[in-house]
Amino acid sequence: MVCLVVRAGGSQVFPHWKQLFANLMPELEVREWDDPTLDPKQVDYALVWQPEPGRLAAMPNLRAILSVAAGVDHVTCDPTWSRAIPLIRMGEEETRVQMADYVLWAVLSLMRDAARWQEGQGQGVWVRRERRPALSSSTQVGVMGLGSLGGYVARRLVAAGFPVAGWARTPRQIEGVVCYAGQDGLAAFVASSHILVCLLPETDETRGLITYDVLSRLRQPSGLVNVARGSLVVEADLLRALEDKSLHGAVLDVFEHEPLPQTSPLWHAPRTLITPHIASEASRPARARQVAATIRALERGEEVPLRYDPQHGY
């Protein structure tokens, strides 16, 4: 019997995982991560979130690691993790839809100065607009990262009536999206966009990519939506751009340190909306469906989507 070990949500939710897999894949043996009777040699697959360093390496027959989230840095940060073992990202339909919904909300909030309304409500002040609101048809959105999530988000923005540009490390083609690629295309991509949506993976190349120089070259009025990783944005540069109004506003869902410390100046940054890393949280049933389908495909010897490529870093 194929064995899946689960570290996702703790002991209190493990029975739900077990029941979901019993319905989806009854031939699968599902074990809890901290079960003291679990023999590491018996584990074939691991569904994880932030596994302790060394635990995955102690499973000698592990065939694949399945991330419970779209990001995989919580696995790759383990120096003992073996690159020879397939690592699969979460990214099924529900994940993509939730992310697109969040980004659309964030872009519209920036376009309509929602942060000013929120501030006025908190102070009991009737805040009128400082400027006439732009139209979606005249607000170009630039999506950084055109993978499974970014490509879907870009298409949803096009469907909502926004002109959309996209940027990726390698050339892409998406209907209705003006695509740029590589360092040679970055400057033109930024200069064409009013609102920058960051959906890039965290790699050595993308860490600290969004600087004051990048933010100050956006078309005005400008905005930033970060739903990728906090480390991609230089925080001091972001604060500077907001303070001097080079950047008109920001919606931030991810941060270098989470939860965001109470002492962080981002809490009080002007024209900024903060959410607690909730842009896309697929339900357990949706994640279980993807995991079951992935394990079945791997057991048949098939290639599966959303496999992490160590050479590219995503």
C-alpha cells in the first residue's frame, strides 16, 4: 500500500485530511507526521507545510514531496532536502481563482483610493476623492511572473477590461497580454504599467528586485500589489516611494517577517492596505483532490504539472 504522511494544519485537522483521502483514494495509507509509530522507511509521499529540517531526508524511500501551498521555499530552505526528489507546488483551479479574485480586488482598490476611504472611516471623516478616478480601460496592469498563477491572473484582468502587460524571465505568449521577458524587457515593462502585480517566485534573481528605481518608473498614478514574497520588495525603498508619492498606493499580502511585527512601519505607511497572507487559500478538499490526482499520475509514471525546477528556482 502506498503511504502518504501529512504535516499540514496540525493534529486537530489531520482527521479531516484522513477522511478526505479515504473518499478520494481509499487505497492510500495516510499517516500523521508526528505519529510515533510511523516508520520513515514506509513513507512514499509527503504532504507538508514547513517540515522540520532533516525530517524529509530521513525518509529513504520518499518518491515525491507535495507542498500544501503554491510556494515551496518552506521546503527548499532545508539544507538536507534532496533535489533528486520531485517537489510539487499547489496550484489547482481553486488556488488560481482565489488569487485572481484577490488581485482584481487589490487593483480596483488602488484605482479607487480605497485606502483613503478606510483611513477616513477609522477617523470618522467624510473623505472625498483627491482626483477623478481612472477607468479600468485606461489603467495598465503589469503582472510580474507568468506561471500557473500569474498567467491565470493576467487573463482575468484582461477579461475585466484592463490593458495588461506581463513580464517573465523567459518569453511567454498570452492572448491579450503584451509580454516582456528577461532583463532586457524589464525597463519597458515597468514603464508601461500603472499598477505592478508581483507574482514572481522567490529566487536569488528575484530577491530584492523591486527597488525604489523600479517603483518610481511606473506610470502615474501608480500602485503595487505584492502577493508573492515579501523579500522581493526592498521595504525601505517601498516606504520611501510611498512617502514621497513616487508610488501612489500599495496592497501588501506578504512580508519578509510574518506575522508582520507590530513595530513595522508598514502598518502606518500612507495609502496602503495590508492583508495577513490570505490572497489565495484553497480549501482542504481542493488540495486533497490535487494531491490524489498527482500521486495517481506519479504512480503511473507520468509527468505532473507544477513540479519545482531547482535550476530555475521555481
